[in-house]
Amino acid sequence: MKPKPDDSLALEIQGLRKSFAGRVAVDDLCLQIPKGQLHALLGANGAGKTTTIRIVAGLLKADAGQVQVLGINLAAHALEAKRLMAFLPDEPLLYGKLKPLEYLEFVAGLWMVNAELAARRAEDLLRGLELWTVNNQYIEGFSRGMRQKLALAGALIHDPQLMILDEPLTGLDARAARQVKDLLLERVKQGCTVVLTTHILEMAERLAQQISIIQKGRIIAQGSLEQLREQARSAGAGATLEEVFLELTGLATGWPRFD
Amino acid sequence: MRLFWRGIGGSRKPWLMLMGVALMWAALHGFAWTLLNALGDRPVSEPWMVLLGLATCLTFTMMLSSAVNQSVRMIFERGDLDLLFGSPLPPLRVITVRALAVAVHSVALVWFVLAPLAHVGVWLGQMRWLGLYVGLAALGLLAAALGIFITINLVKIVGSRRARVTAQIVGAVTGALMFLMSQISAMLDSPPE
């Protein structure tokens, strides 16, 4: 008998596989993320993080395996699943010749959000992210940080239940990074599930309730920071996430001594 | 449409741009009037038929070059497919709209130049000139289909930037060939010495 999908999970991945021209990017990956959690997905470059999240976002087709998004089978009901989630790539495209409100209205239209509701949400998001004052300027003149914040607003306009963010803090200054972090934590408190990839381990350490480490297309460790510390015993009791990560992935570097 | 309008500088003095386009189109209608009145209803001679056939082939090549250029831009360089395919829009609808946009782009300039012939022809009672619309639509769709097919395969081999350069070179060479053809037509018309 086929097991019923677990309703308490925002994301369930079983046996995911994906190869590109013979190179295995994701290799029998299994992951379960409960609802209402901020989950960090860590891994070295080329570990398979981006491939995994792009499959979950419905942008890539897996070679094998199953993905359930909020209890919905992604392969069978992709459009239904996409209605409930948002994906933010590491370098999001923003139309340079649009203004912020126009961009948000366009994205809201893609998710079939009622126009009046979209306008209200757009204003709230732009004010919250300190972009309302530049609402009459074209996006092409925005800094990297402003674009990232606007892209995040676009991901939030349809009030998703699951957010998949690829390196959301890259290029942000301290103030903008703080605004984004606060916004994400607020959303998690309201019941949204956030899955993010990041190379900034301090950020993952401070924000994430659960962390998964990917290496060579597989999850090699998963849990809270305390649980990961237990798995990486040699890293030490008060080890930072960076030390735990390097220990578990075997990527600890030793600089040569110059005598 | 908003992006296209702003991309061509339409938000700055749009009335000036529209007036210029309208004047140009009026001039093309005037040229079509002169040409169709001179041609009248007499049948087209064989050398002219060959020349028209060659012109059609070269026009299609220019449309194909434009289609490849637009396909590279819309599929690989514009970068918004992640947003569109990540949304609950049916993917087939996204692809169809993009393909139609490529077709419209590839036929737009040719239509702008040739449509006056159809309009004036109808005015003069020569209904066969309406076939231009049907012919251009068919060629535009064919150019878009071939253009997208060529683009996907060309980008796999040489990358997106070189694919665009290749399309631009083909367009430039075709334009030069059309100029040479116009000189041949002048030679055909001049009396033998």
C-alpha cells in the first residue's frame, strides 16, 4: 500500500537523482523539512545544492525520485505546487525598464493574485524593505542590494507557504541583510517554511533551526547545530558551524608551514 | 509591450517618434502608389519573376536571421525564464507566447515596408495583393520555428553570444545581397546599347 503523504512536512524528497552529461549532480538524495521551519542547505561549490532546489522549484526534471511539496506530488501536479511556493535564484532577473510597483504587479499577476490585494501587499513590502522612496525610479538604476530586496518582495507578493532561496544575502550590506533576515524570520513565525542555501555559515548558524549538509549530491548530515556538533565530535563541544561543516565534509584545509 | 516601448525610448517624447514613423509609413504608401500604378495589371515578365523569387528568399533569410537574434535574446539572454517557469503559468503557454513574439519581431520590419503594397493594391482593386499578409504571416511563423530550432542547437555548439553574432553576420550579408539585386534589376530595365 502506498504511504499517505505526511501533512506535517513542507518538503519531502525521496531518492532524488539527476545527472548532466554523465556527471552525477544529485545522487539518491533524501530530505524531509517540516512546516514552519527555517532550514539551511549547506554544501561546497558543486555539491548539488542548486540542482536540488531547482528541481524542487520545478525548473529541472529529475532523472529519478519523488518530490512532495506541501503534500503535493511535484511531478503529477507541478502547477498546483508552484502556486504555493516561491523560488528566488542567486541572481534574480528584474526587468530594468520597469518600476518596483510595476514589477511586483507583474509577478502578482503570474500568481493570479487579486489586483487590489497585490497593490496593498506591494506597498507594504516596498515600505518594509525601504524601497517605497525609489518607487518612481526604473529598476535598471538600482544597486545590487536594492535589486535583491525587490526580488525578495516579488517572491513574497503571493504569500507563499514554502520559499526556496538560493544565496539570498549575497551582495547585501549589513543593514539590508538585517532587513532580509528579519523579514524571513517574521514569515517563519507566520507559518511559512523557508529553505535557503548560503555560503555565509554565520548566517545559517544564527538563523536556521535545522541544517542539512550536501556533499557529492547526497545529504551527509542533518539536524540542529547541536546535533551536527555531536556528529562531528572531533570538532569540539563549542565548535562553530564552520568548524563542524569542514569536519563533516572533510574539507578542512591545512596551510603548509614555511620554515 | 511596456518593456518594448520603454526599450526603444518611447517614454521620452513618444509623439515625436510616432510622428516620424507615421511620416515614413505615409511615404512608403506613396511609393507603393507610384509603383503599382506603373505596373498596372500587366503580367510580370520572367526575369522579374526570377528576381522576385530571389528577393523572397533573401527576405526570408533576413527574417530568419532576425528570428535567431530574437530567440537568443528571449531564451538565453533575457533571463526571465526562471521566473516564468517557476510560476503557476502552464509552460506551454510561456513557450507559445515567446515563439509568437519571435515571429512578430522577425516579420515586423518586412511588414512595415511591404504592407503599403497590399493597402494600395486593395485601394486600386487589385485584391491579389492581400496575399502579402498571408504570405508574411506564414513566412514569419516559419522563420520563428526554424530560428528557435537553429538557436537551441547553435547555442549548444558556440554559446549564446556567438550565436547572436552569427545571426547578425547572416543578416548583414543578406542585406548586401539585396542591394546587389536592386542593381541587377536596374540593369534589366536599362535598354541594351
